[in-house]
Amino acid sequence: MAVKVIIPTPLRSYAGKQASVELQAATVAEALSALTAKFGDLKKHLYSDDGCLRSFVNVYVNDEDIRYLQKDQTRLNEGDTVSIVPSIAGGSRR
Amino acid sequence: MASKTDIAAPKPATTAQPPLSLSKEEVLRYSRHLIMPEVGMDGQLKLKAAKVLCIGTGGLGAPLGQYLAAAGVGRIGLVDFDKVDLTNLQRQILFSTNDVNRPKIQAAAERLCGLNPDIQIDTFETMLTSANALDILKDYDIVVDGTDNFATRYLVNDACVLLGKPNVYGSIFRFEGQASVFGYSNGPCYRCLYPEPPPPGLVPSCAEGGVLGVLPGIVGSIQAAETLKLIIGKGEPLVGRLLLFDALSMKFRELKLRKNPDCPVCGARPTVTKLIDYSEFCGVRGEETSAPASTVPEITPRELKARLDRGDNLFILDVREPHEYQICNIGGYLIPLGDLSKRVNELDSSREIVAHCRSGKRSAEASEFLRQSGFRKVLNLKGGILAWSDEVDPSVPKY
């Protein structure tokens, strides 16, 4: 399925400065795998050492959080938007 | 699926009995509210009775405080321990140039009182901590989070859940913003969305990543709007909704937020029943004591200057971004940190290399990478170009 993956600002420098990437994938897992295959530096920001999606990074298919769907096995439909939404806090150096 | 029917119809979030009337002057001041059926006299009296705590008087706090004061929120608490800095004035429009070096809370209170002398402004010139948060928050109806670090966000969230108060959330990064209302009307809290903070160093701050000055103005105004809606009990608040805003494309998107039944703070079986050590939770303390960068040999700016003056054959590597190089530079060879792994063959491993960036953090990473790649003679410039400006050449502008 052709899907669009939206790259949030804090991760754009690791994804060739792109705001979104078009990919072919049948599930969220495939989409993220294709994404990190294309942009290797993204991997450590999305995944911890044990291969799990980092808990401060949420992934949505269209407007639904995958945690409440089938997680990374969530199936994708043609034209779906996969959004990566990390936590941001602005401001301080602290 | 979270929908309007899943969340109880929001009731006004204030607790006090509204006052019985407005003065003649107040009627005139708020006339543009009063002539709208959505606000009217009822709504304005609710605003007058409302008590809102604004945590942070910076980028988000500036529009927030001003619009709440303008709207006639009867009691506004302000929490901020910081002093106004010149770099704040690019976005923190509550302050003027004359306020630089003044405590923010003083300048903010003055400005808001000037805008609306009829309201009560409480000031808390202190850092919000686990020791004082419950005490400070307890007297207010609504808390608005205008803070700038993860530890405080988790603190505010947890305190609001423990006290049963809505938490109007807004956050920003570069030109992107988020907004929501947590802990209200059986909706999710911040931890339902983000159970854990990012490890330090993985998400840059405004100081490191920059921010479009107007962005917190937009997001803070959204927070003000949400706060007013909660008070007057009208419209649909951002409960169970994460508003995402991208200023560059000027697009708003919305994602559904669900209450996590296993949330450690607001779930059915909470494990966090009192405030914790949030610095530890966010790993900040860990970063201070065991930064990997400390294993890289360092050179101070003065030492570097002395060696250059002596004629030592040093290769200065600048790992900042091109736009930073344009602000100021010390003639270094520019390879941005993100490109270093691809361009490392441009460097001569037989040379003694001094890596620098703005403050020494990125260059520490670069130095570590080079050493692991077999470069034997790499030094990290301690404190970066900022320290060079301080210690060696004040004509180099700091940024």
C-alpha cells in the first residue's frame, strides 16, 4: 500500500530534512522498517537497543494511536497517513 | 474509539460561587464578551470567579497571561524563577528590553496588572518542585503548563491528576506545536500520551534547536482559548484530542488521544500516588554525572590559543551547521555533526584535530566518533565557541 509517513520536526535532520516520506508498506511495522532502512540514523531515535519502539514516540495511523489498534501490526490502507509524534517540551537547556 | 460521546459533557471547571455582579466599569471593559451569547453576563462572572495558575511566563506564558488577564480571569497565579534574558525577547513578548536581568515574575505581574488592574495576580518566584507543587496548585481551578522541560511537565501532570485539576497543555519545537487538555472530564493525562520522557540529549531544546518566535505566541493563545472555554463551559475543549500545528505549512492536524486504562497516574490501578523525583525520572541527574562526553580529552580555549600562537600544527574541525558558521566562526573546517560519518574521509588522521561546536556538546560526540573511527589525536574544545568568545576573543558574537 502506498502510504505517507509524516516525520516530526525533531527527527527531520535524520531523515534527509524531509517533512514526509512516501513508502510502500502493508503494516506499520513494515512502514517503519522501510523508513529506517532508508534513513539509518532514524533508527536509534525511534527504537531502543532492545528493538522496541521508544515510549516517548507515538505512532498514529491517520488519527488513531496504534497502541489502541494492533500496534505495529496495524494494517495500512492505500493512502493512509502514518504520523510519528514524539514528545516535545521546547525551551530549556536543562 | 474516543469520541464526543465517550467523554462526559464538560462542566465548567471552576469551583467558586460566581460573584453576583460586575461594576459599571467592568461591564464596559468586557462589553465585547457580554454581547456574545456564548459568554454573556453568566460567562463573564464565571471568568471573574475563576482561578488559573500559569506555570511559566516565557514564550507560552506571554500570550497566555495577557489573554487571561484581558478576559477578566479574576485570579491568575504566575510561577517562574527565571530572569529576563536578551535571548528571550525574540519571543517572550510580555517583557521589554528594560526588563533584561529582572525576575520574569516581577515584569510579568507588572505588565498584566497594567493591562487589567481589577484582577488579582499571585506571584511565585520559585521553581516548581515535588516539595511545593501540591501546595501551590491546590488553590487554583485550572493549571496551564507553559514550561520548557520534560521534568516539570511530568510534575505538573502528576500534580494535576492527584489534585483533580485540568491541565491545559501546550508545547513547541522550532516551528511545530502541540496542544491538548489533560486530566479533565475523564479524559487522558499527559502520561497516557507519553508514559516516559525521552532520555536527555535525544530531543533538543529551543536553545539548541531554535524556535520561530511567533510559534509559542500561537500555541500559548490556543492554551488561553482552551482555558477560557473550560471556565465558561462552552465549546468543545481539546479533551482526548492532540492538536498538532506546523507553522511552516500553516497546517493544523488533530490526533485522537485515549485515556490509558493502565496509566500509572490516572489509570484504574495507579502506581504513582504521590509526586516523585522528576529529575531522576527524566534522567537529568544521570546525564550530569555520567555523560559519555567526559571520556574525550579536552582542550580549553586558552590552551588552544596558546598552542596556535606557538605555531602548533592543529586542524580545527567545526561540527556546527552552515547557518551557525555564518553567525560566527574561528576559521574551522566545517563538517556538520550529522554529516561526519559520511565525510570522515575528508579528514587526515595523522593530524591533531581539535573539534568544536557552539557549547562543546556536539563536538564531544564528534570527538568520540572520530576516536572510535581510529583517529588517535582528537581533542574537544571545552565550552565551544561560546567559551572561546568568553576567554579568548570577545569580538566573536555569542548566540
